[in-house]
Amino acid sequence: MRNRELTRPEKSQATFEPRIVAFFCNWCTYLAADLAGTSRMKYAPNVRVIRVMCSGRVDPQFVLDAFAHGADGVFIGGCHPGDCHYQEGNYKTLRRFHLLKRVLQQMGIEDERCRLEWISAAEADRVRSTINDMVEKVRALGPLDLIPTEEKVSAEEVAV
Amino acid sequence: MPEIRSPVDGANHEPPRIGVYVCHCGTNIAGTVDVKAVTEYAAKLPGVVVSREYKYMCSDPGQALIQQDISEHNVNRVVVASCSPLLHEPTFRRVLSRAGINSFFLQMVNIREHVSWVHLDKQAATEKTKDLVRAAVRRVALHKPLQKRRVPINPNVLVVGGGIAGIHAALTLADAGKQVYLVEREPTIGGHMAKFDKTFPTLDCAACILTPKMTSVGSHPHITLWTYSEIVKVEGYVGNYKVQVKRKPRYIHEDLCIGCQECITACVYKEGKTPDQFNLGLSKRKPVYLPFPQAVPQKVVIDPETCIQFKSGKCKKTCVEACGERQAIDFTQTEKFEEIEVGTIILATGFKTFDASRHPYYGYGRYPNVYTSLEVERLINAAGPTGGEVVLRDGTRPKSVGIIHCVGSRDANTNRWCSKVCCMYSLKLAHLIKERTGAEVYNFYIDMRTPGKGYEEFYDRLLDEGVHFVRGRVAEVSDWAVHPSEEGKLVIRAEDTLAAFVRRIPVDMVVLSVGLEPQADAQEVRRLFNISCSTEGWFLERHPKLAPVSTFTEGVFIAGACQGPKDIPDSVAQAGAAAAEALALIDAQFVELEPYTAFVSEEECSGCKSCIPLCPYQAISFVEDKKKAAINEVLCKGCGTCVAACPSGSIQQNFFEDDEIFEEIEGVLAYA
């Protein structure tokens, strides 16, 4: 297991621009994002895409690492069920995603901050709409704050 | 056993000296991203020794720039920030190879499709570009030298679909000496083209140009023709596909039937009772039939749904009697499965026509004299149900005919696309109907679209022939007469948008020029072959301009109308292109595969076996004596699912190692 220091930057609510890390599979969602480009669709510039061959390659640790290093949201894009280039990688992604969501919930990371979407190579508009929607939702939530500060720990919590 | 060579031994241990190259792509990138700022920013990143911008990085001088830096500045890692890696990654990898360093020491940053083309705010786009470049710089420092895997290619080709595209592709390949399997689901090849009488704009007879090709397919020593057959399973990868074909029973021994058709004459049914599919139900056929006179193969088929022997088991079997000693009829035949091995696959599965009854206001299925264009093709065809006579359902000749264009095309309620061929075939039908019946012919069109060699001239000819053209989308077809001249006629109501008033034109016959649609099972077929479809359902090409017959699955090509509406010349041209692409692969004798396979680090593997059931290709096995997992590189396709699942982190994926991806994640997030 990899040990990495938390290097979360300071963020202020006033100038907050959500940072979202996206993992797109090479065959469907990455292509859809390319198509959004060739179709000159416009969407929010808050997402940074990392290409993987299959959404099944997305190790839950990648998502945790992204949150730990300042991501306010993580977006995983894969092929539709039944359409995986590697037959069933996206089913494995889905399985892991559900488990990961429970972990994230326990860590206090809101549901909207981590999203899995099936977007086929032809669905450029879904890349656009999903990104815009996610950016707005994460913006509404504000910056992700993982590190509890002393002031935030209530007296009751400490008492028991 | 294919020859496999990856990863390369003797990794480069020199400290990374990174070169960053930011492309303007004319103004495509530079118009939205401050390229200069990105270049200056990249120059200060750790490990970067050169950072440059250039107008067109992919051009010869752009490539030379990188090559020069590799030799003069000892650059050993390259980051190119330009277009999508799916477009130019191979280009820049070749540059690295030419300069003498491993081609996998490259990382592409997609700042065109993913940045400049999708954002308007220059500052935000520039910041995003910096983040992506920073991530790439951090990632590329960890890249390891890799080598593509070489596997031999099976020279046999599978062509799916026996329309004009499939026929042409199969003949081209077979003439080049390759063994071709042509699989068609109908009992005969020929496809839609076999149904036509004449082809536009030359009006040459479809059968005269098609049937010789069909016969060649049937007799070609290098073509194995399987009609009445479907593909049920496809396994493997480029160069080495294993395909299972289901051969439906035609209840006739194909090798014994000589096509004499005596069984058809002898059938206990004196007259045909089943709507003949080939004639779109305009005639009836018997339970034993030949789809059409020039069918290839010339072998009859028995339809078990209507054959008395199958229904009751108590038929006199006059057909068997007529067949006599040849004994070609076999009621006990069952479906058979054949396994074949091929290196490349060409899909030419064609299209279906729009179901005109989806437009109830045009009265198809309600008024007997409303026909689809394909039905009229059969009426005009000399071998068709009326022997080439254009007649109404009551057998009389129409005195006036209305042809309605764009039925199921260019319509927000059904299909938005232009079906491309309808204007031209409507003109052809107008000409042929006028020629055969002398009727007044009215064409109702939205726009006349006649791009093609000799097409516009054909339109001019029709204007001279006195065919009427009304510009306007037809609102409805009805039998509601409001004037004595409309009694007993079909009234076409349309706004004439050139004359700016609503016309009512009474006609005897209405022809609906139905558009082209993807096949009903296009989605299942594309899943079978692991390719994609566009939103409309057409098979998706790898690149609309530069790779129009390739797909995202290596070794699988597409040709003809399965990729989008197309006329015969375009389908044939694509079929030729697909055949040439297949030949290029075959003649290279081997194919190079990306080295993105997974591998197990034995020291760390705990032997938990959690990876083994995850692999859809059974590439992971458990080595009992070592109690460790092992990955067969030949079977591994490089999805990385097992890598993500390994609890001890002992499985890694070439080019997508955990550390490389972590660097990328932290790279995009690290604030400047």
C-alpha cells in the first residue's frame, strides 16, 4: 500500500472552483469526450481527464488518492453494461463502485462528489451534460474538507 | 505460439530529461489556450530540459524539432500537448523510435478535443492545460521502455453480409488469393440490390451488373459461401479470431440439390399461399421455394412454418417424389454450428427501410394504393410479381402518381438524418413509372439532393421529361374528396413552399420514398463483434475521414450501408477499401499489439486467487507449485481489471502502472 502525504491546498469558499478528476475508459467515454471536442460542445473547464483502457482499471485507491490530494469530485466514465470492450470490466467497476461509495459515505464525502456514468462513444452530449451537472452540484457543496480541525470537533464527541 | 516481446529488458536508468512540446494546431488550440504561457510554465517543471511551442507539431518540421532535441539535448522523455492520443500517438511514437529512444517514453496531452474545442474562457483553458501538462511530465518520468507484441495473422477473412458490399469485398479478397468465408442470413446473397430493376443515374439493369458477381461468389474456389447462416460467437483478437457460425436448416442438402425446382412444381400446394418476402408480400410463394430466379446458391429452401409435413407430418411428400434419386430433401435436418478461424472480419450487414406505417397520415397500410418505394421497385422489376407492369392493386394502370420524398428521413419525429439515396431513387422511379405507364408523376420534396457523378444531370433530364416537382413536405394523404375531380382518388395535401399556397393533388397511386435505417439487430451484431454504434445506430467508424472503414476493434472493418446511408457506388468503394485494409494487415504477415498487458510480481503475490475469476479471457492461472498467480500475456488483452483488484498490489499493467496513474492524479491536482 502506498503512503502519501496529504497535500491539500487551502481553499476559500469565495473563489471556489471545483476540481474534478475523471477516469475515462479508452473505448467509450474517452471517445465520447473526443467527440464532444470535434462537435465543439462547450462545458465547464473543471474536469481533468485521466485515460485508462477500461473503467475496470480504476482502483478505488485512485479515487481516494484524488480526494486526498485536493479533488472535490471524481467522475468515472465507462461503457454501457453489455458494451464493455473487455466484455465485463464495467461490471467489476460497478461492483467496486458500490463498495467504495459506502467507504466514502463513512468518511463523510457526499454522494454527489463521486459519480459513475455509462457513456458510449456516441454520447458526446452526455459528457457535456454530466460534467456541467457535476460541477454545479459540487460547487453547491463547496470545497471538500477531509481534515478535521480542532474547532470542528464538538465537545460532545470528545466527551464519550 | 505467437512471438511475444514485452516488456523490454534493461530499462533505461538514466535520469529523465523531459522535452515538452505544445502544439498550436493553427488556431485550433492557440485560439483558446495561451500556448506561450503553458510552454514557459512547463519549462520550470522538474525534469524538463526543453519546452517548445510550434504551429503544427505533427508536421514534418514539428516532428524534426522533437527528433533534434532528442539527439542534441539528450531528451529521453517526451510530452506532446496537442490533439487526442487516438489521433497522433502513433505519429509521435514513430518520432521517438526514429530518434533512437523507446517509443513508450511518450505521453500525449489532449488539449484540443478536451480543452480548446470545449472551453471558451481562455484563462480557465490555459490553467487546465497547465494541470494536464504537469501531470504528463510527472507521469512520463516513470515510463518504462516497452515493446509492441508481434503476433502472426491468419490470412483467412470473414465477410458478414452478402449484399453488394459484402459480395464486392469477398470477391476482391478471393481474387487476391485469400480464403474468404461469406456468411449471409437470407437463403440467397444479393441483398437489396437484387430487388431493384434499374440503378440510378445510368439506368443500367441491376440484375445485369449484380448477378455475374453473385455467380462468381458462388463458384469462386477461394470463397466458402454460407447462406441462411448467422454468426453466433466471436472470440480472439486481430489476426486470430475464432468465429462460430450457425447454419439454419433449409431442409435441403445443399450439395445434392441441383436447383431444378421440380419440387416446387410438385408441391401439394397448387398455388403459393405465403406472402413472398422477396417481393415484399406483393406475391405468394409455396412452402418450398427459391427466393428469386437468379438466387445464389441455386438451392431451394423449405419453410417449416407453412410446410404441411412439418405442421401435421401427414403430407404426401410429392416434393420428395419429384426429387427422386437425388434425395436432396431432408425433413430431419437440424441447425449446425461451424467453427472457423479468421484473421480479419468485414461487416457489410446493410440497412433496413423505414417502416412507412409509422407515419399514419400518409395512409400506408390503410389505403391499398399507397406503396413504399421498395414495393414499387418490385413492381417495376421484370422478374417481379407483375412482370414489370406498374399496376394498382386492382390491376389497372395508374394515370397519376405522387412520390413523397423524405418519409422517415430529415424528420425530428422519426429519423433526423438524410438517407442520401431517396432523392435519386425517387427520380429513377419517376422516370420508370412515366416510361411504363405514361402517368403524370408528381414529386414532393423538401430539397433536391443530387450530389454525385451524373446525378444532377439526371434530375435535369427528369425536368425535361415533364415530371412535376412540388417543393413542400406532404401533410397528409387521404381519400376525402372535396371536389368531383378527387372522387375515388388519393388526395395529397402539401404546402407548395415555392408558390406559397396549399395544394391538393389527386392521384391514383402514392409512392412513399422510405429512408434507410440501421438493421433491427444492429446493436446485437455490434456487441458480437465488439464495435460501437453512433447514436443513430449505424456502425461507428474509427475516424470519419481518415479511417472510414476501420473500427475501434482492430481487424474488424465495416463497409456499405451498415455504416450509414449509401448508394451502390459508395458501398462498392467502401467494400474495396475494407478489402484493401484487410489485405494490408494480412500481407504484413504479423500484427503489432499494444503492450498494455498485465504482469504479476511474484515476490509480492500472496496467492489469494482473487484475480483469477475476474479475467474474462481466462488469462490468469494459478501456479500450484509456486502458489502464485501467473498471467498469460498472449491471452491478456490489457483491460487492467485484475490490477485494480489485486489486494497486495502485485499485479501491474504496462503503461498503466499504479505509480504512473497516481502521478497523473496528483499531477493534475497539484496547485502551481
